[in-house]
Amino acid sequence: MVDFPDILARKRDGKELTQSDFNLICNEINSAHPAQLGAFAMACTINGLSENETALLTEAMLYSGASFKQEKGRVDKHSTGGVGDKMSIVLAPALAAAGATVPMLAGRGLAHTGGTIDKLESIPGFNTGLTLEEMEASHCFISRQTDEIAPADSALYATRDITGTVPQIGLITSSIISKKAAEGLEKLVLDVKCGRAAFMKTEKDARELAESMVKAGKSLSIDVCAQITRMDHPIGRYVGNAHEIFECIQCLQGHGPDDTMELVYMQADALGYDIRPHIKDGTALGEFRDMCVRQGVDEMVANMLIADPWSVLPKAEQEIKIHSKESGYITDIDALLIGEYMCRLGAGRTGQEEKLDHGIGLEITFPVGSYVEEGECIAVLNIPSGADTSQLPMMYEAFKFGSVQPKHEPRLIDTVK
């Protein structure tokens, strides 16, 4: 009879694992010795996972826990993370307004990348921990992964996080796609970011991940496409948890920044839904308000959130204006520097249990390509009174200037189907 050590030995020696191997691993993952999980993750990292192995591991992770029945009209998106990445919060209610069912499981931020769940938790009363029954009853929700959904992924990810095996493409793929498959999706669009503030720094690496996830999703009968997008500059004008909720409401009101709406619209288009009329006529905004109420926000608070967001959302009391030190075109805004600085201030986390200050945030008043005069305010930072500002020069370093206006680049680099 095959056991865990047998499987480890074969993977150590570069042998191909089978469906029964992966089923055993996922079914026994909570009773396995931590050293065995670390050895498995490391063997996969050193010897790789084939396309077939990745598909088999994804399926085993999916069936290690609860899942929803796959149905037509159930759609979702996943982003590999970035700075100012707020599209899920705009997209979900807009898709619902267009007639889709959106069962969105989302995550928290880590390091300089913001998390959808953290942003939503800046809304007073918003419950991001729905039960399976509450998810089943809702046509549109955004919630955390529960213990019942893909539990093997949770255990293996915790191991990867402390064993230097997070970057392995097959393990990333199985982690993401198993959770998305558990939602019972007909269609899925993936936003695979590349650039200095992305997990994948190069287009080559982003493409490899995109192709792997598309293949794994299709192996589970999900219609998947991946969009490779640029993540060098912050997305939109606002960075920070409550600040990005504020901008999401602007987007749903039809006043969103061009780059943010470019991403939102092309993601909806990839799923087969035209959300533009629903942004225009306010039904998408209404769906957002209703989603907030379904997920625990008081009805009056939800109405105030729509009418006057800052009357509800937290905003750190100390305001620091960042002024341009020279005249010229803004040629670059370094998303990585901004994300790292915001994280150090307390808007992001370096560990899973860290508490965030949802009121810390940044407004960028001039995007890349704008001409500014010396002394003009190019950004406004909100931080708690008495916060350490010794690293404020990082914020100035994030902005670069030149005498020639940079060429506009769309966010989309390529699509993988």
C-alpha cells in the first residue's frame, strides 16, 4: 500500500505522481507530519510539476472540502495582486447588475499588495466571514475562504509560506484554481500582473503562470482566460483600504479613473457581460449597496456610504501634502515604493495576523503623464497623528520627472486563452 513517504521518495527522484497520490496527500494533509508537507513542497519546487500533475493536484485540493455545484452564469475573477488593485469590489456588483451570479472568495493583502478583504473590512459592519449557507443564499458576495473550502490548500500554503516554496508555478496554480473551482464557476477571468510591484516581475514569468492557470481551470471544465497586465504604477488615484473603497464608489458612480475602468471593463467583457449600461444607470451602485447590507452593514450606514463615503469610512487625521520638487512631466510613479511605505505605516501587513489601520491612505493628485509645476501638490497622505514620518522621503522618491511626456501605455499586455 502506498503511503506518504513512498510518494515523497518518488517526487524526490523526479517521478510523475498520480491522481491517487495527490488524493492521499490532500486527504491526509492535516494528519501528516509538518516535515512531510515541507518535503513535498520542496520536492515539487526542485523537480517541478508537470501540466498533468498540476491539474491532478488542483482537482485533489478542490475535492478535499466543500464546493458549490457548477452552474451556468456563475462567474468570478482573480488577481495576482498589486498596488491600488481594487477592481473586484467594482466588478462583482456590476456583474450582478448585468445578470451574473458572483460567488467571490477573496483574500487579505500581504506585504505591499492590498487585499480585497482588508478593504471591505474598512466598511463598518461588513462581514467577510460568510458561512456556506449564507454564500449559497446570495447571488453576489465577496467573502473569505472558509475552513470547509479547499482545506488542503490552506494547510499546504501555510507550509509553503515558511519553506521558501511559494513561487512554484504548479503550487500557485493549484492553490488559486482549486478555490475558484469550488465556487462552481462557469467562467473565470484571471488578472495576472507583471512588473516591479507584482509577484511576477517579468512578462515571461507572468505568461508561464497565466498559461498554467488557464490549463488547470479548463481541466475542470471552467471557461478561463487570463489577462497579463502592467503593475509598475499604482492603479487609480487612491491607495489604502478605506481610500480604495472611496474610489470604488466613484467608479460605480461612473467617475472612476481611466486605468481602473479599463481593467474593470475588459474583465467583464472577458466574462461575456457588458456592464457599462449598469455603471451608467446606477444599478451597479445599487447592487454594491445591497451587497453591503446582505453582508451585515446597517442599511442607514450603507446609504450614507453611497451618498457621502467619508462620513462612514475611517480616514487618518494627519494630512501631509507631497509637493513636487521640480517642474516637468511625471514620468514614473513607483508602485512598489508606495506600497512598501504604506505597509510600513500600517496600511498593509508583513504577517497574516497583523492588525491594519484602515484609515491610512494616499491620494495621487496627478497621474503619470501629467505636467506639474514645482511646488504643486502631487499627492496627499493620511496618517495617524504622531506617526513616524522618518521614511517620508520614500514617497518623494516614488515620483520621477522629465522634460518629455511619456507615451501612454494601456494596462493590458496580452490575453491568454
